[in-house]
Amino acid sequence: MRFAIPPRTRRRIIAGVAALAGSCGAALAAEPTATVVEFRDAALDRYFVTASAQEAAALDAGGAIPGWSRTGVEWKAWARATDAPGTVPVCRFHGTQRSGPASHFYTASADECASARTDPQWTFDGVAFWIAAPDAATASCRAGTTPVYRSRQQGTSPRDVNYRYLTDLTMHQKMAGKATLEGVVMCSPLSSAQVKADVTRFLEQATFGPTETLVAHVVDVGNSAYLAEQFAAPATKYPDFPYAPAGGQATFCAADPNPRCARDNYSLFLVQNEFFRNAVDGGDQLRQRVAFALSQILVTSGLDINLAYGMAKYQQIFVDHAFGNFEDLLLKVTLSPVMGDYLNMVNNDKPSPGVNPNENYARELLQLFSIGVWELRADGTQLPDARGNPIPSYDQDTIEAFAHVYTGWTYPPLPGATQRRHNPKNFLGDMVGVASNHDTGAKSPLLDAALPGGQPMQTELAAAIHNIFVHPNVGPFIGRQLIQKLVTGDPSPQYVARVAAAFSDNGHGVRGDMKAVVRAVLTDPEARGAVKLDPGYGKLREPVLFMTGLARALAAQTDGVYFGSQSGALGQRLFYPASVFNYYPPTYVVPGTSSVGPEFAIQNASTAINRYNFANTLVFGTIAPLATLPGATGTQPDWSALAAAAADPNALLDRLDALLLHGTMSAAQRSSILRAVGAVPATSPLTRARTAFYLMATSSQYQVER
């Protein structure tokens, strides 16, 4: 038999296998708790895992077994069956020297173990460690454990095979082109530190920043219970800011005794304050976080609509519908006079000589708010035609047909005013239909459908929105962007597909259930885990989340003013995106890489320095109340807990590592911060705490959320 692997290479692999197998048992017997460590031989493209400290030390040393190095992947197991109830042994095999695969094989399945022990291609090494078994019917892992996935990489010959075992599903998905995922084969026990780390990561994604109190609560009740609590939490409401006439600032403010009339009514200053106050201290954290994400998908801007009462009404739509149905959200946004004003649906006249319906909203609703420009597979990747070219999801005729649907709508009338064909600008309610200004003809083509003529305006509009809503692109198009906003900038197609499936069916036959979609985003295997090792995983903390995360970590009390003023300096002036394309595009690729990282589009030398300046002021400065704002409180971090821990610099860093970095602080970072903290006298515990916090907050490890 001829092998694709050269004989010298085969001998090197098998020699390593034999040496490692011989030392397995004794080392495990001495270990009360096992850590499984992954090694890789880059030249051979082979992976190997061991729970034996003796084996790991031998591979680290090289010598008789050269070429292997740690990958950074580790996961937990038990060293003995008596370490935990319900454990099962993991059988370890290596390929028989002359005929077997040039690989190791591990299994927690008694059937697989028995079969492999009778297979002449495999040599049984013994029990490598003890583990929890997945549920036989569902392949799910019980509470307190996490799935271990096995993938198989097959070369050109039967012997050229390699197995890999990982708890990070994303790393498997990135290997999809060269390896086959075989599924969950065992369940790794989680330490209390790992549970806490995953909860902290979860709260980074589901809130505006974890706090020590909230982490302790979710560790106690679990992620699912916390989601249920948040789904049931009452929605925060923006205040009912007073109506102010558009274009009438001089007259309106001349009659207003408030000397800050222009600021409070003709800018979004108060709306920004309210947002940040709620983000830092609000109880409905998940709802507010999802609403913020949705507002960056269905975009309007204060550059065009700068009336406080109007933007507050528009942002309230996302708060109210964050956990509702996406079809209802689309209809509500479509009827919003803020959106109507921004994208020209309001006062959009029916066709007449020299007048064609405005196409702006019709185009952006399809391109940016629902389906995108190309036909998609369920996993969000482009669906090609027979020649491999992308397929447009709509054409100009479709835009024109929808534009005719959107005719005849105007601003709601002011209280006591007479309804007109074109009502004056007013954002106090939904747009209203003027039947005489609506195109009553048939609308075709829509998206694989047509609308008959003669229908009531509201009926026709709802039917057109439903036509968009049922398009198969909506789930992957919106789902991918929600993943990007909440979890990671470059999600795998498999992750997108699972979220899109939840959009298609919430498990009870309902499409577009946002609770199901949000739950799918946040509980997906690629979202969860104590640590993520794939180099392309994660996201730059966008400025709003960078600021609120630090404030919440310090249990700060705030009126929101400072955060609103700083958001623009950091590149994300809240509620003032530069265009309908948001502050940054969802497709932005980080320069010098192949990774999509949307938030990096607004990161430059200036905004990076301003992040440091913000952190410096928050940590070392004083943020006093604004004298011209009644009831202003400024912003006050609470340093008491961290200052109390500062007597022991290592304990202080442990605490900050857990809260800010979910236990991933590198040795180099820790050493550097310890030196800086140690240089501060122990008699200045507050300065020690501030120094440590500032250095961690401005580090790349914190700013890139993983």
C-alpha cells in the first residue's frame, strides 16, 4: 500500500504517538483536576490534545518529540471517575504504525471505544481523562458543562487523517473548507471562573456593560433566566418633549422663557442625555441595547431631523418593538413621519403630468432595512446564478412599484388643524393617508408578487410591507447585522443560518419574532464560551458602548451630558449618523486583514486618542454638573470597591480582569500594569485603583471585545 505521507514523516508522527502513549496513565493518576491542552505540529498540520502535565512538558521541551507547540486552546476534564458523579472515560487511540491513520482519536462513546478497540487500524492507549457525556438523543450538554466538538480532516490517503477537539465552535466553522464537523462528542466541565467569564461576555453583548452585581446575579440564575427577566422588564420611555415647529425657531424661542430653548428643542441634546442616562443605569438593559442596534439598521439622522420631540418619538419605536415582531416594526417605521421626512415618503404625490413618485424610501427600505441588494442563501452568503454571478434581489421596476405604494401619506395634523393634502411638518403621531393623493392602480412587480388596485391605503401599505417581510433574505440580512451589533463583526455563515432559522420560525410557527431572534443571537454556541480564540472573532467596542461599559464598570451615576458631548469626538455622534448608511458600513474590512470589522471604519488616530482622553477624564478628572441644565448631576464614578482592593495589586488586577476582560488578561499586560500600580504608594489606594483601571480601559484587550 502506498501512502501520500512520506515514510520519514510517518515515522516522526508514530514515534511521537508511542512516546506520548507510554507516559499517559501515571501523570493523570496524580492530577485531581485535568486541563486538556492542544498542541500543533505546523509542518505536519496535525493537532494533538493531552491532559497529562508530563506529556505537555515533553512537547514543550521538544527534544525527542520536536515540532509541537501549544495553540492556546485549553479545556477542562476530570482526572478520575471519582472527581465528579456521572463521568465517563475518554478512550484514547493512535493510528497503528503501518496501516492506521496518522492521528490520535478520542471518544467518550462506549460503542465507539469498543469498535475502535477491535479495529486493527487503531491502537488503544488507555483512558486519557474523564468527561461528561452529551445527551444521547439531542447531543446537548448538561448545565455546568460545554460541548466539545470533533472535526475530521481527511487528506489524499486513508492514513492522512487528523482529528481536532475544540470547545470553540467558531474555530471549527473557520475550518469548514478543509475539515468535516462530526458534532458534539463530549462535554467539558466548566470551572466557576469559566462560568463567570462566560456570563461577563454574555452581559457585554446583552447590556451596555457588565457590573459586578449583575454578573453575580446572572451566575446565580443563568443566562436563560436573565433573558426571561429582561423580556418581561417594563420598557423605558423617552420623555414627551414639547412640540416645536420646524423652521420656526426664532419665533418659538422668542416666546419661550427658557434661555436654552434652541438647545433643548432644536437639537438632540436632551434626547442624547436621556439615552445615556438609561444606558448606564436603566433596568431594561437588553431592550435598550437591541433598540440601539435596530436604530443603526433602520437609520434616520439628526443632521436632517434635529427636533428633540421628533427624534425621541422615533427612537421610542425601537424600544417599544425590540421584542415584538419585525413586520410590525417595519410598518411602524414606515409610518413614522421622522422616517417619512428623512427619506421623502411624506408628501409623496401620486403620478401626474410631470410628477413621478419619489423612490428614495422604496429603495432604502429594500437595500438597507430588509433584504439587501443580492439574493442570499439562508446563511447570508450570496446566491449565485448558473454562471456564478450574484443575483439582484430587486430591480428598478420593483423600486418604482413600491414607490407608487408609498404615495399619499403626509404628516399627522396638528391638534385642532384641518386635514390637508400636505400637512405641515409634525412628528407627534403616525403619518396619515390622503386617499385623493394616493395612486390607486395595481402595483407590479413587487417581490415575486403584485398588488391589485383599488385597495384602501392602509391595507395596501400593510400588504406591501408583508411582501417584503416574507422574502427569504430578511432573516439572514437582519440577523447578520444583529449578530454584528451584539456579538461579533464577522460571524460565520453557520451562525447566521441558525439566527435566520429562528427568524423564520420561533418554534411555534411564527416568523419575525424578535424575542426568538435575540435569544438565538445571544445563546448561539458561537456567542457563548469563556474565551474565544479565533483571531477574526469579536468587535471593536463602538464609542457608545466603550463609554457606557466603563461607566457601568465603575457603578457611575450620571445625567448623560458628558457622554453625549463626547460621542462625536470618539466618532459616533449619537443620533447624528452621517447618512442612511449609519456611522459605519456592516461590510467594512479591517485594513491589512480579511476580517469584517464594521466599527473600525470610524477608528482613526484622532478618535483613538479621544478614547484615551475620555477615559482619562472619567477616571482622573471631575465631570461637574452643567450649570445651564436644571437638575444636572454630572457624572460620578464609585471608586470605593476598587480602592478597598488596591492594597493588594494582584487582587485589584484579578478583580478588574474578571470584570473588564472576562479573565483573558495576558501575562505581558498584567506585568506592565502591576509595575505601574506598584509604583504608586500603598498609602494612595484610590490612585492605585484609578491607575489600574485606566491602563486596562485603554488597552487593546479591552477595546476589542472578544
